[in-house]
Amino acid sequence: MNDIDNEAYGLRHGDFRHWDLNLLVAFDALVREGGHVSRAAARLFIGQPAMSHALARLRELLDDALFVRSGTRMQPTPRAQALAPQVSAWLQDAQALLSPPQAFDPARAEATLRITIPEHFELLWLPPLLTRLRREAPGIRIRSEVLPLDRLLAALDDDEIDLAIAGAPLALRSWHRCEWQMDAYFDIVYNPALLNLPQPASLADLAACAHIATSYVGDDTSMIDRFFAEHDYRRDKVATSAGLAAIPQVVRGVPLVSVLPELVTMFYRELPDIVIEPFERDTLRIPVNMVWHHRLDSTPAHRYLRGLIGDISREIEAGL
């Protein structure tokens, strides 16, 4: 709630420091027991002296007797009669608000969840995710969008998205939650009719070739480049693509080589004219993580979505 809303709301939170809201519970018990202190005490499972003390504090707080004796009975004052229905309604609202939530039923849930998945990962996660949701939780809607990697955590913090699947290391803070899904490995992709590379190709062989890379994360110094540099080689990147999906098609007709995640190349294994070979499987991998803000830890629909994505991740990993 912003400052304008607070001004219109008119609630002075500091006033509550001087009030004991438990006294309203005592007042309601007294009303329901006709001002009888002993019976009201029994209703609240406290002793009669404690109940008498609560009544005295109520009288002081409200500057009214509230209940007065009339013969053998206690009668509510006009102030007590006016307050009784309002206090009762407030307590019922508070009880409903603070009661444990009902069990989550996916079939009856209504929610829109905003996620970000790298474009090439959508091919893996989105179809099975939507299939499960349409079958189990048709009222849950998914809005997927692609965000630059350097915007991802800020988008979570600013409540622009609810969940992210990320295939790159992130500088997580204490309020972020992260759940590992799988490790992503790399392949080299090229057309052997256009490039004469030995199988398997060494780093020296690959460094001697022209490369097409991707800039989809907004960082030209990728972990692939760092890997080459750590071994005293340099990639000759003559082209970059905004995404990954087009690169296997590019190398079919152009004498270029590319290093791509296995999660991408698995879709192109039947593509004619190209070779797909593992690249440094023993030393180079990236974790694929599901990331969210901890404020959503206990949100039922969000927990349900995380469970579905975890199931799908295990199915994807088993199929690699």
C-alpha cells in the first residue's frame, strides 16, 4: 500500500500500542453471558479475578460502565449494546482471517503465475507443464516471458515474475530460494562437409575454427570463452545470434562450429548434414535451477507449480 492509500485509509497504527485487543474478546464473552463475570471467565478458561480485572480495564478504556446491575441481573448500557454487534463481527472476521487455510485443491484453484524460462528451455518445460495444468488445474494460468539474465533476480524482487528457471550461475541473496533441477552439458555442432574436424575434436582443433555463439544472456564473455581461455586458447567468434534455436540451421550451410547446451541440441539430432558431439562432459557443465523469492514459499499455487516443474525436470533428465 503506497503513501496515498495510507492517507485515505486513515489508520494510525501507533494507537494500537496503548490498546489490548484481547479486551474485545473479554467484552464479547461478557455480552454473550449477559454480563455474568463468572460464566464469561469460564468461557475464556480464565479465573474470575482475571475476568473482573478485564472488565475494569474495559470500563476505563471506553469510559463507560458497560454492564450495570438491575435486581439480580446485569444489564448492558447503551454503549455496550452499540458496541456488541461490531465487536462480534470483528472477532468473526479475525477468526476467519487467522484460521488455517483450507487444503489446496488444484482442480478448483484460480491463479495466474508469471514465469521466465530461457527460450530454448521452453521447448522442454512448457509443453508438459501446460499438459499437466490443463488436466489437473485448469484454473491456473501461466504467463511465460524471456528476461535477460542480469534482470532476473530484480524481477523476482520487484514482484514482476513469480518463478524462474535459469541455466546460468546467479548471485543469489538470502531472500532467494533455489532448487537444483539438473546439470546441463554441452555439445559441439558443425557440418562435416564444410569443416574438416577430427572426431573427437580437441580444444586446439576447435580454436582453429570460426565460431557462431549466442548473446542471449547479454554477456559476450561466456563460460565457454572462459573455458577456452583457461586452457590458453581463444574462440574466434565471427558471429553471434540473439538466441540458440537458429544456430544448428546456420551451421548446416556455413563453415562454422558452435558449442551449445545439450538441452538444445537434443532437438536437432535428426537434422541432416550436421554432427553433434559431446564437448568436455567431464569438466564443463552448468546447473539448471528453479529460483523464486522466499515470500512465495508457502503460497499454495506456487508450491504446486514448483512440484510440477520438479517432476518435469526429472522426466527431462531421465530422457537425456
